[in-house]
Amino acid sequence: MTKLSSKDYVKVYGEVQKLADYRIKPIARVIHSDTFEMLIALVIVVNAVCLAILTFPNIDPETRQLVLTLDYVCLGIFVVELIVRMISYGKKPWMFFRSGWNIFDFLIIAATPIFAGQTTILRLLRIFRLIRIFRFLPEVRILSASIVKSMRPLLSMFALICLLLFLYGMVGTYLFGAELPVAWGTIGASVMSLVILLTLENFPIYLEEAIAVNGLAIPFLLSYVFIIVFTVLNLLIGIVLNAMDEAREEAKAKEKAPEGLDLVSQNVDEISADGVVTLEEIKALQQEISRLKKLLEQK
């Protein structure tokens, strides 16, 4: 029986993943170690400071040249990091591009020498390099995962909001369009007014103007506020928060999964030590191994 071990797993930007057989494991463990990631994060911070200094117009030429040199040193470190990470994929370097973060890093770093003569694009690329710091922040990863998990219900809620805005926009145009053409004259103007009212900005002004035109303004605007502003938008927030909780729990479970594999391995040794293995013990181990593997294989 192949012995299960947490050594076959690494943390890839906070997410526990199994090292594939084609990976060069010593290199992979180094580049995914906390020390290496902290070093790269520090280089990104230094790069950010350099970019901030370069925005000052009155710095002396020597300082500017020093900062530019330091910026190129940071770029060189990023290039070396990228190459080492690709080398860690061994005989299948193309598997490096299965990760969205890896594709982003490659495009940003590889495009720098291509646009070296275009100052504006080069500055934008330097700024985009700073975005790489997000992958080292656990809460940002959890937020990204929660957005992905909540995308389907969010799209449904978005469709509902669009429908409600259209219905209220049509009613508003019929009720107030003739007297208040700027705010309610067309369906486009009405929907824009309703979007502004989502923040309750200038609500008293809209209410006062509408009441002067039609007495139905009070039930119209109050129902809009209670249905869309207070109810639907709070539901949107609830969907995102619930997805964040689920993503946070999954992240915690993935972190503990390799420890569970070690525990299963110990149980296997204990069970086989006496030379007697019952069917119930085998089924229990199979269920636990299956649960842990499914958890670790989740994207």
C-alpha cells in the first residue's frame, strides 16, 4: 500500500494542493514555501515604493536613476522567479499556464521588454505588477473565491433588479414624465433617477418634486425604497457574505486536510500492526481518504 503523507502537498498561495508526479518537488517546495513567498511579497512592496517615488517631479536625477535601477532589479527578480516556477513543472512546463495567476504574471512580466519604448504602457505594466501582492493575502483570495461561488445567484438578482428598475422606470415616466422631463421624461432618464435613488441621495428632493406633480409619488417612491433599496440590495449583501463564509470554511478545511492524511496513514499502521483488519475498518478508511481527496481536488 502507498503511504499517504502531507509531504506530497504544498500551499499554493494559501490553498493546499497535491504536487503532481511530473513536478520537480524540491524546487516546488521551495517556491511554495512561506519564506519564498514572503521574499517575493517584500520585493513587490519595494517595487511599489519605487513607483511612488518616481511620481514626484522634483526629485534629483541621481535619485531617479537609483530608483529606476532598483525597479529593474525588482523586475529581474520577478523574471528569475517566473523561470524557476516554470522549471518546477519539469517535463510538462505548459501545465504552468493552467493557473490564472501564472498567466497574469507571465503576461505582465513578458510584456515589459516588448513595450520598453512606450512610456505610458510601461508605467501601466509596472502598476499591474503590484497587483501580484493580492495572491499573498488570504482575505483577498477568500473574497475572490466567494465572488465566484456567488456568481450564479448574483446574476439572478441582477436580472431581477434590472426588471424592477424597468417596471418602476416605466411607471415613473407615465406618472411624472410630462411635468418633470429631465428626471422622468424618458425610460432612460427614469432608470437613471432610480439608480441615483439606490443610494438615497437627494431622495427628499425627488420626493418633493414628484408629490407636486402626482399624489401617487409617495407610494411609488416609498415602495421602491423598501423593495429594492432595503430588501433586494440587502439580499445581495447576504449572498456575498454567505459565500464568503463558505469559502473561508473550505479554506480552513483544505489547510487541515494534509494533517488528516497523516492521521489516516497512522491509522493504517495501527490497524495493520496486529495483522487483523476488519471490513468495517477498511470501509471507514476508504471513506475518510475519499473525503480528503475530494476536498483537496476542489478548485
